[in-house]
Amino acid sequence: MASEGRNGPIRHGGDLGEAARLFPQAPEPWIDLSTGINPIPYPWPALEASAFTRLPAASDLASLEDVAARAYGARPEQVVAAPGTQALIDLVPRLRPPGRVAVVGPTYAEHAAAWARAGHAVATVPTLTTQADIVVVVNPNNPDGRIMARRDLAAAAAGLAGRGGWLVVDEAFADLEPVESLCAAPPPGCLVLRSFGKTYGLAGLRLGFAVAGEPLIGTLRRALGPWAVSGPAIAVGRRALADEAWRREAAVGRGRDAARLDALIEAAGGRIVGGTRLFRTADFPDGPGLFGRLGRAGLFVRRFEAAPARLRLGLPPDAAAWSRLAAVLGEP
């Protein structure tokens, strides 16, 4: 899958159409390791027909946001639900006049692209700064898993807010990680984004959240308008976000899987760059060659044009997928 960025198309994981074009003789079904989505999805419940046949009531959305607030340690009035985090990434830059944006990177490319599309002057910077009108941070970072301390982010938010600036913190991978979230008390001028689909393995549901204080959260709520989130997403989201036991077990289980994947990568000569419990990023002696071998075996991973040695691997979903990955990584 690709979208348009400042310097041409942005390639994302999950595009099995691209995989099939690159490797037409690969065995099927494909094992997609190119995304950072939990391969063990939340067991979605059976839904009442009304979730599909009627418009969601305001009380339904409020109930979802209340459950999300408890899951994220936030206050309900500071939480807004949206049809996926990507929708928020596209919307937020249009909420203020063009200015100077610093994106701490390299990171998820859609952030810089969205701000540039909205007319902002965007620069990618290596470290946290306040020398801009808007600063964007992904925490933990994608693809290297870098984590920034809450106190540093709060200090940056205070400096920006004093000049009318914003700090946008994308916590898409924070649910299963030891991250000090800003959701409990977002500083003035700070907007936190949280993903649902990655943690719960239900990316197709298209659900995400923003957390902020007033007036920013009110502006965002009005910009989204009514019925932004579907009835099925509300129903499944309420059930999953309230299931604390499942989330704890997922963190432990995916942590074991990440350690297992690290061992396979290192045995294949890879050097772990970082990652989270849902993906691992490594440099290999022959990254392009390994990408090709994996692809011909029906395993699609994420590559990086700016760093050819680097590959990002998601977690295999089952024993057969683990075996196929181990076989390719074990090839001389």
C-alpha cells in the first residue's frame, strides 16, 4: 500500500498486492510480516444487528470514549474516538494555519506527509526540539522502538504551548510497552494519539483515539463531526478496551514472541536495531538478498529504501509461519 508524500509515494506494510507483483511464484497464502499488528487478534464478539442497521447514538460513542479513557488512564472528556489513527494524522494538520513543523525521525512517514499536504513547512529532526510551531513525536518510535521520557515530552509541550504551539505524540505502539504515557494528564497544547487496531489485531475495524485538554480536544471533536465511528467499531472497541486481563496477557505473550524473533534474527547474522513487542527491526549483511529470499518463500517483510540493509519483521501468527520463517533465516 502506498500514499503520496512530499517526495513521492510512501510505501507501507500490509500491501500483499505489491508482494504478489514482486514475487509472482511465491507459495500462497502469504504470511504478512510487514506490519506491526498483533498477529493474535482479540476474539471479537458476535454483534447485534442494530450495530449495522442504525446510526450510533451519542450515548454509544460516549460509552466507548469512557472505556477508552479508563484503558489509557485519561479523563473521558479528554478522549475523542475516530475512524483510525491515520484519519487523525490527516485531520490534525488542517486544524491550524500553516506553520513550521518538526518531526522527530526517521519515523512513520505519514506524519510529515500530512503536515506538508496541509501547507506546513516540515523538517525531520534527529532529537526532541521546541524550535518549531508544532513538534511531532512517535513514542515508542516506529521503526526503531526508541522511547522518550514523559518529563522530556512534558517540558517540550510547555515550551511550545507558551508560544501557542502544539506537541503531537503518537503512542500507537504504547499499549503493550513500558511507556510513560501522556494520556493521564496531557499538558496544554499536547495531543496524544492512540491506536486500537495494532494492539488488538483488528486493524480493519478502523478505530483510534485522541487525548488532549481543551480547547484542542473540542476543536478536534467538532472537526470529526457526527457518526465518525461505525456502530461495529464502537461495539467491539467497548468490549476489547474493557478487557484488561487480555491486554496483560497479550503484553506477556507478544514479549515472548519478540524475544524468540530476536533469537532467529541474531542467528541469521542480523543486528537488532530496536522495535516493540509487535515488531523487530534489524540490519542484515545482505538486506536486499534476504528480502528476496523471504519473498520467494511467501514471507513479506518491511524494507527501507533509505537503509537497504534494514528490515522490519512482524510476529508470525502460528507454528507453521514460525517454521517457514526459521527455515529461510537459517539458509546459508
